[in-house]
Amino acid sequence: MELITLGWNDSFAQEFEQINANQGYKVGRIAAKYQDIYKIYAEDGEFLGRLGDRMLYNHQLPVVGDWVIISSIGGGQNVIEQILTRQSTIPNNILGNSLEKQILASNIDTIFIMISLAQEINLRSIQRQITLVWESGSTPVIVLSKADLCDDAVVKKNEVELISFGTPVYIISMVTKEGVDDLKKYLKIGKTCALLGSVSAGKSTLANYLYTQKREINLPIDDMSINSKMSVLDEGGVIIEINSITEVEPLSSEESNKENFEDIEELAQGCYFSDCRHEAEPKCAVKEAIEEGILDELRLKNYKKLQKEAEYIEFSKDHSPKEIEKSKWKQITKASKDKERMKEKVMEKIK
């Protein structure tokens, strides 16, 4: 298959040309990982590969979607020598005694955030996933699935649109095929889309509908643990299904929150105080927008929650649980003092 069909572009080509330098390497894209065996799509077809000696001690191992440099050795064996620079990544934070950053997939243009309408919708969770997608370097699209099991799908779509600020939202049903064809405009030759969501969101059902011929390889192992897999669509485009996700934690940053809540950031520029917290301060442009019906109060609450989560995640990376607890009480004391200072500021302005 042609490399461009798999998502190859000029940036990857230039990097490969510099590394290859007549070494006889070839390139391929990781389609799946089964323990220590990788399924790879390349220009000369599909094959299996293993990590080279240098990669075994590399802290950054290949994930689905990666473009890798491959060498061929005797017996038809293929060895992964290096990963080309990732242009986007989907990270997953696993919260435990410490925060561990893992990459689920890479080099994705559009991510379908799939939410089942058959279950209660968590608007805050959707906002967190939108933040993750912007942070990853990809573009988010929200897909509300299983519309045939929901009596008020349009109402729920309106609720989601209210908190997603410009992110496209689609309603689909794999039973009636409602809305499914609307997603095909994102699946173009050379473009990669990922399906992100819980097991019950219907990712595999949607993927199976979008391509008619699956490409599978029988592997010589019994335990095949597949977290994510990539498929090439018959009519062009690549789909990556990301499985085994129970909770996705965004690696939030101030920059991504600003992009996700651009409306609040713009309103905040009109606040009287430059450090306005949009609570009890006078002449707060954000609070005024809520009173006038321009901004939904729920959106402001979610904005504040995401800010706190982002601050906590960043702080947790470099501090022990004891230090985190100590910091929490410092913040409570500081908040109390800030409230008193704000009262003094207000009184001075009144005078």
C-alpha cells in the first residue's frame, strides 16, 4: 500500500531521509502491539516486527500510530530500530501513588470522543476529554452514539454543545445509521482519526461499519493483549481504536484551558481587577455575562474545576503526598487571606 494512504507526509519523509543515509532501512506504521510483537503496515505490505537492541532500553517504546524505522535481518525478521518524531500524542495519566505519563497512540489528526446516549452524560468528563485532545495536538469531534436508545438525544446534544464551545457534535445510531455518514468527511486519504471512549460507547461497531474489509494477521502467541489497533479504510483514511480506557485524565496546562475556554478568557479581559477570580468581585465582566444570559454559569464552574485540576496535576508531578496535603492547607489559609484583601480593595474603590 502507498505510504501516503497510511498518513505519510513531507515532515516524516525529511526526517527519514536524514536518518537513512543509504543504510537500507524502510519505514512502516505501527498498527497494533501484542505483548512484545508489533504489527506493522508498510509500503510492501503487512508484517510483524520486534524491538531492536537499542529500543529495548529506550524509555519511549512504540505505540499504535507511530512511524518507525525498520531493518530486515535473516529469516524474514523485521527489527524496529527507531521512532520518527511524533506529531501528536494521546497521553493517559494513571492516578495512583504517583502520576505516570503513558502514550496511548500517536500521529492523529482528528479524535472522535464517543459518548453513549444510553447512559447518563457527564458534561465535566466531556470537557476534560476535549482538553486532552487539544493538548495532544489533535482536533476533537464529539460523537453521541446509540441515539436509538435515547428519547431526548437532541436535548442532550444541546447540553453538550453548550459546554464544548465550538467543538462539532454529532448524533449517531448504528441501528438506524443516523448521522454515521456525516463522519466520513473526516476520513480522507492520508488522514488519521482515532476513536476514544469507554467500552460501551460503540467504537468497534462504528469502525466495522466504516470499513468493509479487515486486515488481520494470525500471531504465534496465545495471550494477545490489544490496547489499541489501527485499520486502513478501503476508501481512504486510517482509524485507530483506543480500547481499555476506564478514565482518561488530561495532562492539562494553562495554555490548553485557555484554548478550550476562549470565551471566558476574552470576557475576563473586561474585569475591573486584573486578578479577578470571578466570584464576589465588583465589576466582574464574567459574572455580568452570566447575569445577562451570555454565558452559562455551569460553564464557568467547569472552567474553575479544570483550572484546579491542572494546577493539582502539575504540582503532583514533583511533590510527595505529604507535601501535597501541606500545600492544600496553605491554599485554604491563602484563600481566606485573599478574601479579606479583596474586601479591603473593594472598600478602597468605594472611598
